Amino acid sequence: MSTPIAHDADGIVGVGGGAALDVAKAVGLMATHEGRLFDYEDELPGARPVEDRIPHLVALPTTAGTGSEVGRSAVIADDATHIKKIIFSPHLLAVAVYADPELTVGLPAPITAATGLDALTHNIEAYLAKDYHPICDGIALEGLRLGAANLHRAVANPTDLEARGGMLMSSMMGAIAFQKGLGLVHSTAHALGTAADLHHGLANGVMIDHALATTSRRCPSGSRRWRAPSVSTMPHRPASCAGSPSSRRRSASRPGWRARTSPPSGSSCWPSSPKPTPATSTTRPVTVDDFRLIFDKAFSA
């Protein structure tokens, strides 16, 4: 953490996946702040505030998943507990991001798939988050369209720069959109990562079918018209609010959505009124029994 000070550095270049970029943010934070890193943990009682900008940070992502290059937080695992802790501040934002698809062509297929699932999950859960934020909704839907169109291509043909570029955009859009919120998939995936040291993207892939099947989706009010893109990944028709809640839960749990992707056709939704009213919420608290049931289904499948 003392390296920037020792070398009298005035800037940091973060190169790598989400973990590496988060480490770059953490190094920058400790170069301009006193104490220990976890003294600045988000929502920790008595936490120190992040008051100053970190040194000039340039981010070069080499994976397409977390979108950390456009994020305001650093997620760092505690070595003692393996629990991920969040350091959050707009001061942690990179000054410049170079999202070059050529930097991702050497990524092995399994990691391409796992990180891509993280990006897709970000977009899905950001869209389904119960709060009203049509700007994030629009970003999430386009991020999902790009991810659905390009993930299979990037896994099957690692040198497909168009697909790699599409995944980088999907990743960044997911990270921007989830400022609105995430959901049950990430709750279970983070727990699984802590307990089993499982790659976060892979954990999302393991849990998403079962967590989404439990999620009670919000449905926009009648002031908005919806048309679903034909996406054969993710829960079937991920942007659709047509049909009953039970039909949406059935479509979310259909098996095999991770097997292949095809490009969506058409746009997803648009307001029919210049003043759409907020979506109504059909959510309920998730109980311990709900979590047990989700994990039981995931590991007995």
C-alpha cells in the first residue's frame, strides 16, 4: 500500500480484472489517507470518511464482468474471514478508462464465461431492482442485449473483437446500472463465494436460475408499454412484464439458458407517457427458509 509514496508516484495504472482494479483503488486510497484500509469500510460504525481524491487512476480492464473500471467502490476480501468488504466513495472513480477488447482476447474460455455471467447478472438484477430509476433501467436493458448477443461468441471465438468489445460494454453498463441495486442472485453468490471460495461470476451462474425463480418481480404500471426482446439466454424474455407473475417465475427458472446466446431483436420498452408513474412493488422480505430452499435446489439439481 505504501508503494506510490515510496516511489513519489503521482498516478496509478490499474491493469487486470475486477480484483486487480479494486486493488489499484485501494492502493490509491491508502496513498492519500491514514490508518488501515478497512477503517474506511462502507457502513462500518465509526468508519473513517474518504475525504480526498486518490492519485490519478487509469483503468485498463482485461476481463468483462465486474465493471470495476467505472465503479465507485473497491471490493476487498478480508484475509482472516474471507468476507468481502466494500470501500465506497466517488473519489475512487478512475479518471480515464481504456476498454480495449484486444486486452481480453487471451482470457481463457471458462473465465470469459464466468465473468460474462457476472456482467449479465448485474444487468438483470439492476433492471429488476424494485426502486424507480428509468435511466438505470434503460442502461441495464441495453447492457443485457449486448451481453446476450456476444457472450457465446466471445467464449467460442476468443479473437472475435466485436464480441469482446460488446462484452466490455455490457460489463460497464451493468456496473453503472446496478447503482440502482442488485438482488437475491448476488446475495446468494456472495455467500457462496465466502463459504466455498468460488469465483464470483461462476457463483452467479450457479445460483441465478434458482434465485430468480424465488424473486418476486415488480411490474411497471399501465402507463408504460413493453415489448420483450427475443433473448435465448438469461431467464427467458428477461425484459418482459407481460403475463402473470407466475408465468414470469416459470420463465425465469427454465433450464439451459446458459447454454447459448442469440442476439435479441427489437427494443425492449419505452414510455407511452411523458410522465410515467413509478413501478409498483410486489416484493417481500426474503427469509432464512427462502435462502435454504434456494441453496438446496441449486445443489440438488
